[in-house]
Amino acid sequence: MQYRRLGRSGLRVSVLALGTMTFGGAGQFGLLGATDVAGARRQLDQCLDAGVNLVDTANMYSAGRSEEILGEAMAGRRDRVLVSTKVRFPMGDGPNDEGLSRHHILAQAEASLRRLGTDHIDLYHVHEWDGQTPLEETLEALDTLVRSGKVRYLGVSNYSGWQLMKALAVADAHGYQRFVSNQVYYSLESRDAEFELVPASLDQGLGVLVWSPLAGGLLSGKYRRGQQAADGRHLTEWSEPPVRDEEKLYDTIETVVAIADRHGVSPAQVSLAYLLAKPGVTALVIGARRDEQLAANLGAAELQLSTDEVDRLDRVSAPVLRYPYWHQAAAAAARFGEPDQAWFRPAR
């Protein structure tokens, strides 16, 4: 297993992290899986044996049940696990049961600690933007948690570029703890994060954690042009992430499958290895309904794609350049810096 530094922090995390959205199976999360405590222990065993040291959950996964299951699964070995959880989404029906107010953040941090059975959270993410709470209030509450020792590091997820930069500016202006990680959706199905979020993270020293790196299983190889998949979340009511260009997706999948066949590995491993070769990426959050899926995906950490193979995947999955990127590619490429390379790679 490889380990990479998380942003500008001193924390080193494995390039693959265990995702726990399948833990619990309550409500809509039942469409993804229903891993119980025994299953969670097996998956955690697999990951620890492979060298994984980061586990990602959220308070809203199965209405807190995911955190409870993770807490039971890691009992007796908490010191081997870095725990990431999140706050923002509704956790009740009351008017203050969601958002990023001081009230909600502090209450939910305490609730997560109880469910996880631990005295600290290693990495605490704000899960989504809250446009109604002043950033000063949100960041002061997060800073309080770090200074109290209940949270070690802070992260952000699902912000836009301007929202991220504004939050970092507010933190700097007040001397609050900065985010050290940015958890984003990024895959061969959609490389939108390359335009603003990955460059901003590189520029500002945030490690990039990737959620749904297989696009909800679309890039696992089970979905092929002209064939009906036997199972998978995209046969259910779960429509995240959305597919905007089905033909391009199938072209990408065919390229992934061809490269996988050449290496004698699964398409999922190729899709994951591609992201690990991209600028700024620190770790990929992977989850699985079945133990054998998880075991196979863990092999991606050892797969090295050639420059040629990465180029092939870059070309087939290339997003359409929006303004001002097409203009910059034509007129300013000679003076691009490292963050710009996250979205612009000259043809070779």
C-alpha cells in the first residue's frame, strides 16, 4: 500500500480508503447495500491487512447507523484506524437539525463521537455548502472542535471553487484551522473536478479525496454497450452520479476493459489506478456490497498504468472545455503552472 501526505498536514493516508455508505442499509441507503457489524468487521480486516489506514463515513449514512457499525467494527483497534466523518445533512425534523450552524456542528460532532465509540474524529468534513450560515460561524465552530482535541483535522466536500476559496480566505483572516482535504466526485465518467476543485486544492494545499471513483459502479465493467447488467445501483432508484453522455461513457468503458484485459486485471482496478495517476489525488474512497468486490478493488493500489494508457483514457474521457478554459488553452498554455496541469494536458 502507498501512503500520501494529506494536503499540507503532517498526516499520511493510504491511497485507498474504506467507504462505509453500505453499512446499515437504512432508508434509501438500502439500495446500496446493508452491511451488518459482522460484515463490517470482515471488510475492515481486509483493509487493515492490505495496509489501508483511513475509513470514511458520515453521520447521515443510514441515519447514524453507519457510524455505529463502524464503531463496533473497529473496537479494540481504534489506534490503527484514521476515521473521517461528516456534518451538514438533516439528522432530524427540527428547524436546526441540518446545516452548518454552530448549534448543529457541535451537537452532531458529539453525536458522532458517541456513535463511533471514540474520543476524537481524525478528519471532520463539512459535507455540503450552507448558504444561510455565515462562514465565520461555521469555521469558528470547527476551529473550536480542533482546539478542544475532539477533531484532529478538517475537510470540505461538495463545495464549488468560489465557495472553497471564500472559506479558506475566512479561515486565514481569522486564524482559524484550515481545511486540509477536499472530498470530491471525480471519475472517468465525469472529470468536472479538474476545472476548479483539483487546481484550487493543489494551489491551496488540500489533499484530494475522491468519492465514487467508479461512478457508482458504472466503471466496474458490469455495464457494457448493448448488454444488460445483472445487478448494480443504476438499475434502482439511486441515480447518483447522473450520466450526461451515455455514448461517451460506453466508449470510455470499452477503453478501460481493453486496458484491463492487457494487464489481466479487472476494469475497476484500471479505473481506480487512472485516478491515482492524476495530479493532486491523495486517496480514493472505495466501498463494496460484497467482500470479494472489496478484495479486487484493493488491488488497484499496486497497478501501474503506462503513460500511453493514461493518455488513451485521458482522450476518450476528455470533458468539453468550457470558457475560459478553451481560451486559456489556446492563448496561455505556455505559462501554465502546476495547478493548471490538472485540467490541461497538451496532446502527445
